[in-house]
Amino acid sequence: MEKICDLHIHSRYSGGTSNLINVQKLAQNCRLKGIDIVGTGDCFHPLWLKEINLYLEEDSVGLFFFPKIPQVKFVLQSEVELLWKHNSNQKKAHFIILFPNSDKLKDVSEFLTRFGNLNQDGRPVLKISPEKFIVSMNSFDKMIEVIPAHIFTPFYGILGNNLQFKSLKEALGDGFKFVHAVETGLSADPTMIRCIFELNNLSIISNSDSHSLHFHRLGREATNLDLNRLTYRDIINSVRENKIIKTYEFNPSEGKYYYDGHRARRHCSNNSYFCGPKRKVIYCPVCGNALTKGVLSRVYELKDSEIPIKENFQYIVPLLHLISIDYGGPEYSNKNVSFYRNIVEATNGEYNIWENNTDFYPIPYELREAIDKIISGNYWFIPGYDGVYGKLQLGQSINHIKV
């Protein structure tokens, strides 16, 4: 069976998140969007875990559900920030962790209190190396899954520019043999990951890393898994065995860290600057400080393989974003959200639109035309950089992503 998964989200207890996030609304919005399996987000945080236990029921196969919306399954999930020293240099990186049941989460939580405060933030900061963390999780239970998050992003990706590791093996040590998958992140896609030979035996998954309930955030990237049964074990085995039907991806140039650059608020003049790696610009011409090196530059540095892409993936643009472009106003306006809800109720989810599994009768011509341009590749983005999303331009195609 095919199930669409978003296995990396956040609760309202992580920094920079919406305080409107709750379990019931997550279930409701996942049902509308078409997400079958979603991470709980922030399962180490005691207040969020209390809400999970209060409103979700745990079944016998490691999944959770909200009783009024049982078709949407939850997996115990958190992102963690690991902080450690490597060759006397301080490093920090983000990892996704998935749990098979509440008992294992409780055991691991007690263990991790030695390394950080689990009460402080939904994404806890833990003073432990990735090697020790991953090996320890495997010793607790071999079905606990640890996945490097958004691996190329400059500040917290394990292969990002700020960490300066030359390989995943160097970064993870003995933990490398217990890693089965990596997450693309919004500024990378499978073609970029497959440019690095070391990563070719790992599965590739994509998730939203959503910090809100908004439909243009939740499920903006996702993974379609081939499952034998709807159980936690089958989900993990499908990831490990690369039984991935496809991933739904941002075009990387839309991501916030695709190009090198400096956003405007870094400068008194309020001028921004960005450029691609072929320009080989190191210092900002506006302020003279080093640019934030983007994902594309980092992939150029690490690239060592020309293996043809074998992953099946599809670029999508959140439907609510297209609605806001066509009809004006922000994505979260009542008018646009109401319009979006009417469409996805009629089409049984947004992904059916991208798969062309609907007759499109509730979709006006102008919006259908925009959807067709995305599906056919007749669009481009002014590239994202230094925390600024790329800006969609419909009607023509420019390739930023050759690596």
C-alpha cells in the first residue's frame, strides 16, 4: 500500500513555531492535505508529550491516532540539536529521531537528561556527539531510527558549510553504520544527494520541517512509502530498504539556503546580495563579511559521483501558495484558506492534484493553468539565500540546479 508521510514537524514548544499548533488541528489538516502518516514533533518535551498522551491513542503496532480522525497516523518523532567538539572545534547539527513506542521514548528521555534540558525547547540541545548519540539509540532498540536532517543546510546540516566535514563517515564515526537514510531539506533534492558517492547506499526521504499548521507549510515536502502493513516497523523497514515510491520536493532554488548570499537585514543599507557558486564570491560586496554559503556551493565542494539519478521524485509548489499568487493576499488569509479547503475536500487531498488523479472540476481555469505550469516545468525561482525563500516566476524555465 502507498502512504504519504511527513516525518519531521514541530510543536508549539520549539523556537520559531506557531503557538496555534495542537494535536487535533494537526490531524485535521493532515487529513485535508492528504498526509497519511505524520511525525508528532517534539516528543521529548514534557508538555507536548502530555498533550500527545491526552489526545492520541496508541495502538499495538507503534502508531498513534486521534480518535475522531483515525485514518491519520502519528509516529513519535523529534528533532534534536547535537552539540559537540571535533578536533577542538565546536560543532552542532540537527537529527530526526523516530520511536517504536512510548516505553522506548521514556527510557531514552531518562538517558538524555544527562546531556541536556528536555524541558527548555521542543528541539532539545544535547551535548553529545552524533557517534555516541546514534550508537546509544541503537543499543536501546534497533528500531529507533536516527536520520540526519536537511543534510546540506549551512548552519545545522551535518554536511553543511559551517560544520566542514568532508564525509558523513567522518562526521558520524561508528554511528555511520546505523544510519539508513538522509533528509533532503528544502534547498536540496535527490539529484544533489546522489552527487556524493558515499550517500548512494542510503535512502532519501523528504519532510516539511513544518513550524506551523498552515497548509503551505505542512507536507510541503513529503515521502510516499510502499508499505506491506500499516505499522511502525513496516514504516521503518520501508525507509531502510529504500521502498520509497517517490518524494515530493521543493524545487531547491525555492529553498532558503540554495544560493550564497546575505539577506537585507544584515546591512544598514537594507540591500541584499546573492549569487551562485560559479561566481566564486566569498565576501559580501555590501558589507565585506563572509557570505552565508548555500547548499548548491556545498554540493559543488563535496561532489564526487556522476551516477545517474535513480530516485523517483516530483517538484511541487504548495497549492495554497499558487492560490495566493493568482488571487492575491497572504497564504493564511481566511479567503485563500477557505478556497483551498473547498478544493482539497473535493479532490480528496492536495497530492491527488499533483498526481493528476482528479478531474479538476472544483479548480478554476487560472489556477489549473498555474498547476499545469508547475507540473510541466514551465516556471523558475529567483533563488533563495541566507534564510530568504526563492520567489516563484511562472511562465518560463531556467535551470539553476545543475550540479
